[in-house]
Amino acid sequence: MAEARTDAPQGVLARAEPVAAADFDALLTERDPFLVALDGVTDPGNLGAILRVAGAAGATGVVIPRHRAAPLTPAAVKAAAGAVEHVPVAVVSGIPAALERAVRAEVWTVGLAAEGTTSVFDLEVADRPVMLVLGAEGRGLARLTRERCDLLAAIPMPGAGDSLNVATAAAVACFEVVRRRGASPASG
């Protein structure tokens, strides 16, 4: 199954057109946008897992940069477990420029960073138009991305660990937005 271009295709192969990129500006102007932007996430498995989380949380779109990031490869699509069919993915020239566009569209930009001054569990802007911004595995948010976010939020970690996998951090933050927005299990 070399055609599958993934290590474990599970005996099934389908031919499909590439996933069409969503229009970022259209995502910003949707009613009550809830976006997830990825700043340099390079692992296709993490990209897919984040797409799956975003879909389950009801995010209205995911934003990825054109360069220095994982594209929608077969491995990412497989890890997304069908989410690419439901979550629009916008490809932008760079996350810092996308943040400026989001601010102009009155969408709050919240970067997840260990040095954040707000707990992700105290995000008062979560019930407004919002874009969560997650950084690369290991290095986190790039300096310019961090500077352009409206605020930085941290996930409290009282245990021995000092960081989470980016997909796990996305899950924590996305479902805090869901909680703040008052979504019930029946509405998702």
C-alpha cells in the first residue's frame, strides 16, 4: 500500500482531491468565530490531532502557515479522523500577519505560552470572537507571534511536568472555550 503514503493505511485506500483551503478573511467574518492558529507546528500527527480536537470543540476553522509547518499530508489527514471534512483549514503566509488581520476583524487573539499572565481557565474573552494560537513543539510561540497576540494564557501545571504536547494543550484550551461559551453536550 505504498500509494497510501502512510505507515499504517489499515488496508483501505481512497482517491480524493486535495482538501481545498478555506478563505481566512471569510473565517474571520463568520458569526462568532472560534479559530485555532498553529505557529510552526511541524508534526503531521499533531496537526491531525489538533484538527480532530478543533472539530470536536466546534471551532469554526484552523489556520496554518504556508511555510515551516506541517501541511495536510496523508498522515495528518489520517490523524484528524475525518475532521478535515468538517473543519475549514486556512493557509496563510504567516501567523503574525494573520494575527494583525484578526485584530482588525475584532477577533481576540490568545497565545498559549508558559509565561502567560492569564490562566487559560480565566479567559474572559473566550465567549467572544476568538483565535487560540499554539506554538511549535518544543520552542512554543515565535517572538513576533507572541508580541502580536492580544494576551498570553498559560495552562496551570501544578504537577511535576512543565509542558504539554501541543495537541493536548489545544484540547485543554479549546474545551475551555466550549465551557465558557456554555455549550451543552447536545449542542456539539
